[in-house]
Amino acid sequence: MKLYRLLLRLYPPGFRADYSEPMQQLVRDQSRRLPPLQLYATILADLFRSLPQAHLDEIRNQGMKHLLTPFTYLFSLAAMAFLARVELHSDDSGVIVGLVLAMTFTLGCLHPKRAWLWALTALCIPAAELLWGAASNYDMMLLAGFMTFIGLCGSFAGAYARVHLAQ
Amino acid sequence: MEPLTPAVFHVLLALATEEKHGYAIMHEVETETKGTVKMGPGTLYGTLKRLLDAGLIEEAGERRDPEMNDERRRYYRITAAGRAAARAEAQRLHAAVRIARARGVLA
């Protein structure tokens, strides 16, 4: 049931608020007559069938607002991959710092409530150095601290800009 | 009136006789269609939500099912508009079957 509760998070919030409880109840009922493997095969097939429709219905009724959070997470992953690549192929630290500020600022604007989380995006730079670069441990710690600080500045500036604009 | 999807039509048919909760609807649809229309929790509640939005069914409160365990369940009932939509779909299918018979497609 814990796994199913996690899978339910893929549904749009409006749908989840109305039907999360009865859906869990239905899976509990099904689990009494189906073996676990068959139960989860049924659940996964149902998930692939019903998820697009649930999101389309939510978009029709509420607009695209509920897609903002998953979109921001996807954007942060893409930003991390992009930053790591630039870090490994460029020696210009000014460009990297500028990119981190721009990316974290955008993330802060998109989702101001999780500004602290977007700051961690900048940690992909020491991570890239650790995995593929040649920096020593001391350099890495210094770089990680510096990048987190830059990321924090960017994301909180973005979050503040968004809140300020909203007002 | 636009044709109904098989899932919507069978949910309306399942509710035609009495109020039912989600699991009872799912079970009845599976039994009546001999497993050809299968609905998981997402498909079932997605269909119920669309039917509620369209006014074809309505909620009939929460209570316990005496034949099942102790949990309270949300019941649904068909509305007059839902009955009319199911009737129109049944007539449409009946007409299609008549044509199929006349042309020797169906014995």
C-alpha cells in the first residue's frame, strides 16, 4: 500500500484530493482476491491508461497550474546536466557562476516555496568534478560550499522576484 | 447525443438497478462483460469523476457495505440524465446489431 500511495502522487492534486482514499480502499479490496504480482501488474497497466486522461481533465478544468511542480523538477534536472557539462568543458568560472545564478533564479521564480532546494542544483558542479574532473578533496569542499552559496543567492532572488511581482 | 465509451456505458448499466460503491461497480462490470472490460482504480474513478461532472451520476452518501468489511464506502447512483444517456446508447447499439443481422454479419 505504501508503494501505491507513492504512485498516487502521479495523479493531479485535484483528482488526488477527491479520490485518493477510495482508490486505496479499492486496491485493498483487490488485494484480497489477487496475488501481489498480478495486483501490481493490474495497477501499473491502469496507471498508464488513466494518468494521461486524469491530467487532461485537470488541464481542461483548472488550466496548466498543476503541471508547474513536475515541470520545475524536470527543468532543475536538465539544468544540472547542462551545468555539469559546461563545467567539464569550460575554464571560465565567470560563465559558470553566471549560469548557476541564471538557472537558480529561474527555478526560484517558477517555484518560490522550494528556493532552498533549487540552490542544491549548483552542487552538480562539484559532483561533476568529483566524478569526471581532477580536483582534490579540499578543492571540492570549497567548490561545493561556494556553489551552494551562489545557488542560494540565485534561487532566493528568483523567489523574492516572483513574490514581489505577484504582489 | 454522442456515443458513450464502453467504460462509461458499463458503469451506467451497473448503476441502473441500485446504488453501488466503487468496488461493487468494478466487480459488476468485470463479471457482466466476462472480463472484456477491465477497470483499475484510476480508470474507474476517472470515469466516475467525468460522469459526476456531466451530471449522469451523483453521490449517494457514505456507508458500510454489510457484505464486505467494516470500512465506510462512497456510494453512487444514476441520475435521470444518466439513465437517458444509457438508454440512447443501448438503442444505438441495438440498431447496429439489427443492421449486422440484416447483412448476415451476426447470426
